[in-house]
Amino acid sequence: MAVQALQSSGVGLRRILAHFPEDLSLAFAYGSAVYRQAGPSAHQENPMLDLVFTVDDPVAWHEKNLKKNWSHYSFLKLLGPRIISLVQNNYGAGVYFNPLIMCDGKLIKYGVISTGTLIDDLLNWNNLYIAGRLQKPVKIVSMNENVVLRSALDKNLKSAVTTACLMLPESFSEEDLFIEIAGLSYSGDFRMVIGEEKAKVLNIVKPNVAHFRELYGNILQEDPQVVYKMQQGRLEIDKSPEGQFTQLMTLPRTLQQQINHIMDPPGRNRDVEEILLQVAQDPDCGDVVRLGVSSIVRPSSISQSTKGLFTAATARSMRFQPRHRSQCTAQREKGFNSSGHTLKHCSTSPSTQGSQTIITSPGRTGEH
């Protein structure tokens, strides 16, 4: 399995995981705190560590986590684990994030997603939110023996290769391919216009070509549609209408549906196979596929970011600065970071929550 090649045995990640309930089908870390990135992130001290926890039973998991880490949650904790799980599953991209957590001396953000929701996204690309993260190198901290999940992880990587190849010319480099793959989950993301630097994707790929190669090498060698000249770092793809139709027919269901919606005028109601045959013969096939990906990512990026306003704990804006003490000292005693946001803490019991405050720069999430 390709994703297993990047498994991490890091003690630090396992120590952090020990602060949370054990019922995880998958836990992985990603972003600039895990893999070095070029650009502004390369010089960032103590970047936030991004984690995702996949759980079979979100209600039971949140119930346990509320007992262990009550302070991590926003006001929604007052409504109980069932409401938290309902918000997680029914709004945005199906993931619930707790940000700005001090855990084992490290600033982290962690998201929780149900195993069923993740598998569905990996196979069908319903929103490409977590599936998109898993198309880039990640550190697997924990994974159980769920055969369906493992198969879906592989299918997601293969779908990423097929989609990227449809958007590339007949011959291209490894780096060209990895840039297209890394950019899939950013395509249509409104944050790339208002906040994220334009070179984000390039900054992710450039320092990590070897990790992308490790993740996708076997898939490229086994793909009958691809000629992979590994020593030269070059690839060739069949761009004939027949070759492109074969690739289009293997795309995730939601992407096929979006392409159908783009190409089929109202009232025609042609079936998906007929539309894909038309697209395969279109010189602008790659552009149509790109539009289809954007139409998946755009609404999920907006809805998930909107949900974050409610799932993140309300930030404190008032600063505490008595005359006889420095602002830094006052903030430390009140549990503020340098921008006035309250830092929350990992704890093994509710009675010790907030007993220790570590001041550090909250940083910015290293990767979408």
C-alpha cells in the first residue's frame, strides 16, 4: 500500500496521540510542521502541527474526549457529544476541528472525521477536503486493520494521478505531475485568493519531490495508461480520445457528475458515459476536468471555513496589562498568546485543565 511508505515512528507524535481517546481507525499529521516547505513557512519557528483523527463512532469518541480535554471545545461542548457529532457530520466537509491546543509542549490543531465519511470522500471525492490532504505526503501516526479504509486510501491516490494526467500534456516531468496533484485540493478554494500565497502549491512540492515519488512511484509504474521513465523523471500519457475516455471513466463519481453538469445543457439529460465520450474528444478536455475539480472544492472550502467560526473556541480579545508587570507576563498568567487568542491545553483529567500555560507563536496551518 503506497501510503504506508510514509508511516512515522516518531515518539513525539505518539506522545501527543496519548492525550486522546484511543479509538482511532486512522491518525495522521500533515503540513509544514511535518514536511519542510519553501517560501514563508520555511522560516517559521514552531509551526502549528496539524492532525486528523478518523473515528468509527464520533459520538462515543467526542464523549470520551470531552472528559479528557473539555477545554479544547467551543461553546458547543455545553450541548454534548451528540450535537458536536451532528455538527461534524452534517455541515461543511464532515470534519470537526479544535485549533490552538497546547499539547505536550507543541501547538496543534486536530480535526475529527468519521471513518465512513472519510472512505466516501476518498472513493467519490464528495468534497476533497480530507481526501485532498491525503493526496500529499502525510505522516501516518496510527492506522488499524480496516481493509476498506486502506483500499480507499489507495484508490484516492490512483484517482489523483488519473485526474492530474488528464490536465497535463502528452509528456511531462515528475514535478509537473506532483504540482498538479498537490493543487487538486486547492482548485477553487477561496482562501487561495484571499489569504493564501499564490505559490503555495509550488512551495509544498519543491522540497518534497522525493516524498511524492515515494507515495506515487508504484502507482505510476503499474498504471497501464502511463509510461514512467523513472531515471529521467519523465512521464508520457496516452492523449488519444480512446485513452482519455478510459481515464475519464475511472474518475471518482462526484467528479464525473460535475463534468456532466458543466457539459450537459439544461433539458438534454444525456447520460454520463455519453458526456464523457464527448469530453474525451474535446481539445479542452483538461480544462473541463479542472473546472469539475474546482466545482467540488469551492463549496466545501467555504462551508468548512464557515463552520470553523462556530467549532473554534471564542477568542479573547481583551488584553491584560497591569502597570507593574510586563504584557508578556500578564498574558502568560492569563493563558493568552501574543495575538490575544486563548491557548487551550491537553490534559489527562478535567481537574488539571489550564494548570500550565506555555506561550508560543500560534503560527499558521502549513497546508490545506
